[in-house]
Amino acid sequence: MSTSQQPPCRSPSDPDSSADTPKVAHDRPVQVCIVTGLSGAGKSTAVQVFEDLRYFAVDGLPASLAPEMAAMMERPSMSHFMGIALGMDMRQSNFPDEINDALSVMAAKGIRPLLLFLEADAQELMRRYATTRRPHPLEREGMGLEAALAAERNRLRPLREMADLVIDTSRFSIHDLRRSIQKRWSGNKDKLRAIRVNVISFGFKYGVPREADTVFDLRFLPNPYFVEELRPLCGKDKPVADYVFASSSAVEFRKKLLDLLFFMLPLMEAEGRYRITIAVGCTGGRHRSVAMAEELSQALRQADYPTSLEHRHLELG
């Protein structure tokens, strides 16, 4: 293939990749989740998991600001988020009182947050603090670590009793905690899966995308570049796609690859994976890989996987 610049596709009405992310309209109450619990039990990790599940996530939020943050989710600009997850802990000296006041304010506005409380046994928490060498929030009150852990557990007992879900992370790895949250929160919104799939088409002569988890080489398929009337077009144009999938090899490859993906993705979800990047490449990244990437992303969306699509080298191929 020539290395000269090719004209862009003749499909100006095609949506760009920024429009490929599914949008969620707020035709339902805003999902608010408050993540709290014992220091060292995994709150920050849990907040990150919610962020990966397309929640607007804020860690270390003063409890008094929770009603304001929840109300902000009603804005149209926030409609693409599945909800809001707020991480709060004992770094506020009056945290138990503040969160009770915040819950009362939200209740008056008709907002009923789901409360997730994380805990672990004292021995495991002490091991984690010894590993990270970070101070416990209550140690500044003149307590040793063991006394600080006991005092925090006592102060948060009423909040634990209010919780919608209590997770003991004593024997959890990070992946165990991720799986537990995904199981509880990812399945109750619009059928969308927890794992996000990024599909990239590219040209091998420009380099394989570094972020790719899996790479598939399509250079064995018939090349539209060598058909004069197809050369100026790209894989998003119907004549090129028809040419590519007129090949029985392309049809069989698409079927086998989708079978593989639909086998792998649920297993990856079960292991706590939240993202996978699949790259399909041809020589220049303009014809075969683009046509195949379009097909894959459409099939994945139809199967309710949040999917983004990028044609990395389309205008260079």
C-alpha cells in the first residue's frame, strides 16, 4: 500500500467514536451510594470500583456536602453516569453526626442513598496499616493503633447497623472486593454489563496500539485497496464492507471471534476485570480492520456490553 495520505471516508454523517458510548437518561431516581466503614477496610478501592461502573465517584467527601452532590446528579450534563458514589470516613472528627444530618437532609428531598459499610477484623486491619505505614485517622488523638481501631469500630457501630450492605474484607483480595460490588451493583441498571470493551482498528505499518489486551491480524483477508473504485473509500462505507464480507474467510473469522469474546467476557467479569481493549489490524488501518471493528462493536452493543470504537489510523491508511 502507498504511504501517501488518503482522503477521509465519504460518510460525513457517520457518528464519531465519541458518540459510541451508551447514554443513560435520568428517567429514574438518581442512584446514590455512600461508601464508608472502618479505615483500612477498602473504602478507596470500593469507590474506584464504582467509578469503573460509570458512577460519578468522590472519595474523602465531607458528609455535609452529600446532599448537594446528590442534587447535582439531576443536571442533564450528568445523565451519562449510572449514579453517584460518595466515599466518607473518620477523617472528619464529627463524622457520625455529620452523616446522620446529611441523611436526614437527603430523606427530606426524597433521596434514599444505599449505604455500603466495609469492615475487617482488627488483626487484619493492623496488618494492613503495618504494610502501608500510614497513620490511622484517630491516632492523632493520642491513641495507639490498636486503641484507635477499637474506638473507630465503637463510634461507627450505629452506622453499621443502618447499612444496606456490610462487607467483611478480612479475607478479601482487591479482586474479591471488586467482584462483590459488581455483583451487587452492576446488574440493576439498563442491562449493561460491568466490563467495558474498547475496540480499536489500526494499521500495522503505523504500529500496534500499546493499550491493546488482544490483537488480531486481518491481513489474510482480501484487500479492498487493490480495487480501484474502493481505494478512496474506507471500511465504514458499505461497498468496502460488502467487499470484505463477501469473503467466506471474513464471515467465518467474525463468527469465531465473536464466539471467543462472548466466551471470555463473562469470565473476565467474574474475575473483576472492568475493561478490555481489542485491536484488529490490517496493513494501513483503513479498509479491512475498520469494517471488522464496526461489525464487532455493533454485535457487542447488541449484547449489552458498553463499547467504545476508535479507528486509530483511518485517515492515514
